[in-house]
Amino acid sequence: MENSIHHLPIIRKGITATHPKLKYNGKPEFMIDAACFPGSSGSPVFLIRTGTYLNEDGDTVLMEGFQLIFLGTLYAGPQHTTTGEIKIIEVPTDTKPVAISAIPNNLGLVIQAQKTLDFETILKERFDRQTK
């Protein structure tokens, strides 16, 4: 989604739901608390620091201006289901129509930034093939 007149992105605001440097469930990803809907996969996730913040030593740092840090790329969002769309479900003794709808939970799964470097070699090879 974009501003089709100015060709600028739509920016959402959220918070991290799990620590962005720790592997969520052992995978190189973390979770954000933001409105993440189908179609927003591939969106970059940034941390914007302004004013003061705590550094890794626990010291308060006063910032001049702001700092923009790439944290990762959104790729999924958990959803729950409720009644809605009718689907035919095979039951061992019968076939039964059941209503199912997917509802976003306003959470998103983000691939950690360092993991995106795994694509560097693949993308470089693909680019080199296309430019020859």
C-alpha cells in the first residue's frame, strides 16, 4: 500500500512484543505489536530513537536528532478464526458445512535484520545473470 499521488509508503507505529535481538521460539525472528494484515509481508521494521534511551550498559544516552535502525522484515501475522465463511469439512462419518473466518491478532512476525544477509549471495548471483 502506498500514497499513489506522492509514491510514499504508509507508516504504521507499534512496539516490539518480544526482544528484537533474541530468537523467538528459537528462530531468527521476533514479534511486534502492530496492526499487521495480509499483504503487508515484506515491510521493513525500524526502530526510531529520539530524545533519550538506555544503552546496552544501562546508561542513559541523550540523542541529538534521531537514530533509525533496521530491525528486520515483516513476513507473517498470527490470526485466529471465528464463524464466517462456509467451508465443507470432511468428518469421519459425515460431511458437514462449517463457517470459518481468519481475524488478524494485530501482531506480526519479523525476520531479524542479520538473517536478511543470507539473501545477499542469491540476489547478487541473480543480478549478475540478468545484467550479462
